Amino acid sequence: MKQSCYNTAMQKISKTSVPPLIDPFERAITYLRVSVTDRCDFRCVYCMSEDMSFLPKAEVLTLEELDQACSTFVRLGVRKLRLTGGEPLVRRNIMWLVHRLGRHLDSGALDELTVTTNGSQLEKHAAGLAEAGVKRINVSLDTLQKDKFSHITRWGNFDKVMRGIDAAVSAGLSIKINCVALKDFNDDEIHDMVTWCGERGFDLTFIEVMPMGDIGNETRLDQYWPLSMLRADLRRRWTLTETDFRTGGPARYWRIEETGGRIGFITPLTHNFCESCNRVRLTCTGTLYMCLGQHDRAELRNALRDKTFPCTLEAAIREAISRKPEGHDFSVDRRREVIPIDRHMSVTGG
Ligand code: SAM
Ligand code: SF4
């Protein structure tokens, strides 16, 4: 696998004279996720505490700096960009960045520009995303019940999200629903979710809760529901056929024969997907995380901002990739919760 991934990346990148980003385990880095803001208009209970402190605004990269960072990664062989957050669509003037990055789709340097969103701002922005060249988006939705939605997101408006999803469909965007599997919360809704996604033509991915950041009074041991159990429940009702479809991410996909819909499972705690990892994550303050589940990072902000900084942005990126670890160290202890990663998912964007 490693060798074919490497070869494909080399073929695509050899059209340019710039050496590609290859990590110490011969994985080509072709996917960048960018958290454009760590702020959010929701407070999902598994993601954040209600009372969050956010990164200082002075440290947050401007949209022009984000464009420069993303464009440098594209020049170095990144073929897929995902804007995420926090909630990416609450960042002021975010559509400027989306349109600006769209030029790399037009030039053929980028295969895909996409967004992960909670859907709250889609009513306003879905058409603009499509105009900029976005074809597919991920929308996070953990329940189809309004009262449960209010509970899990704390601040979210279910009807607004539904209108946003409708707007995205009208704009021609393909939708994948991301649903975090939560014990005693949505374990009774998985069949409804499969039916709803099947009827609407949406792909569906279930995600296991990951131990990232302090979430106040909630504990993730209470929330953790292994996807092996969820999948067993699904099999009691649906016929799942494994497919070789991949989106470049860690999810493996099955087809639900009864609906024709595709269903994916992201199981970072029970299944190691690191061997094919092609991605790195940039925060809104210019910190590059080479692995979602490790502490090691590289600070790119000085190379971006300070013209007298001794190292170019390209050199800083290459040095960071040379430190990409082989895999993550997540774990949820059965008796005692372990929180190995002290940053929230909203900082690195998942
Ligand atoms: N706000 C956007 C959204 O919710 O889609 C984008 C950022 S959010 C951090 C990205 C994804 O991470 C969402 O699908 C969310 O459900 C998931 N997520 C957040 N915290 C998580 C955690 N601790 N474990 C697993 N998934 C998590
Ligand atoms: Fe916000 Fe997304 Fe985290 Fe929910 S999961 S609080 S929408 S960043």
C-alpha cells in the first residue's frame, strides 16, 4: 500500500519540479486540513465545555496568511484541502478564502476543496461554496430529534441546520453526514439515521468519540460506544457489503443494500488507520500537527509572518514532515478515563 500511494503521489507531483512531501515512513503528504477558527456557534458536549477560552485573536492567521500557507502546501504536492474548525463558516469573510483557494482547482493543482461544517451557516453560504468549486461537504449531525439536538449541541438550532442542508442540496453539493456514536444518546437512532441518509442520497460516517480536550462535567468513558458494537447492531437490520471506496480519509465504507447508500466507520480507538495516513493539520494560529493523536507540532506562524525569519515557510514545512510519527497513541481506559491529548478537536479540526 505504502509503495503504491508513494508512486501515485510521485506521478502527479512529478509534473512540477518541486520535490513532494514524503514522511519518514514513505507516506506522501497530499491532504491538508485547516482549522480556520477554533471558535464555534455550538458547544457539542463531546467536543467542548460550555465555558471555553479560545486562542488569542492576535495570534490567529489572517485570511491572506491562511491562503499563503495553503497555497504553499499545494505547491508542495497537497491535492486535497479541507476547511474545518471550530465552525469554519462562522469566520468573518471566510468565503473570500474559499473563492481564493478555488483558483487551485481551476489550475488543476488541487483535486478537491471541501468543508466540514455543523450546517448552521449553510443556508447563507451553500451556493457560494458551490460557485467556488466545492463539490462535497461533510455536515456533522448526531441526531434527527430536535430536543436531543439541543441537548448535544447546547446552542444549536435544529431547524436552521435542516434548512442549511436543504440549501446545500439545492446548490448541488454532495453531502456526507458525520455522526458521532454516543452511548445512551443516539444508539437508538442509528437505523433512522441510515434510513434518512438513504432517502436523501447522503453518505453517512459514524465516528467513535476521541479523547481530546477537557469537556467539563461530561466524561468520555460514559460517551464511548465502540463502532464494532454499532456495526453489529446495524447488521441485525441491514445488509452491509464492503466496498473498496475511499475518500482519502481513514473511513472504510460499506454499502447498505436496502438503501443503496454508503456508510463509513472511523474507529481511531479500536482500529489503527495510521499506516495509510496522508494528512497533516494546520491550526488557525499556524501550528502544524503532523498527527491528530500526538503532541509533536511545528510552529509555522513566524515563517509566514516575519520576513526576517531565517527559515522559509517551505523549509519549515519540510522539517515538520520529517518528524511525522508513524501513528497515534489514543486510548480510553476501561476503568479510568485517560485524556492523552489536551487540545480540543476544534483546534485541529478533526
Ligand atoms: N464544527 C464543524 C463540525 O462540527 O462539523 C467542524 C469541526 S468539528 C471539530 C469536526 C468533526 O469532529 C465533527 O464531525 C465532530 O462531530 C467531530 N468531533 C469533535 N470532537 C470530537 C471528539 N472528541 N471525538 C470524535 N469526534 C469529534
Ligand atoms: Fe462546534 Fe463542531 Fe465542536 Fe460541535 S463538533 S462544538 S459544531 S466544532
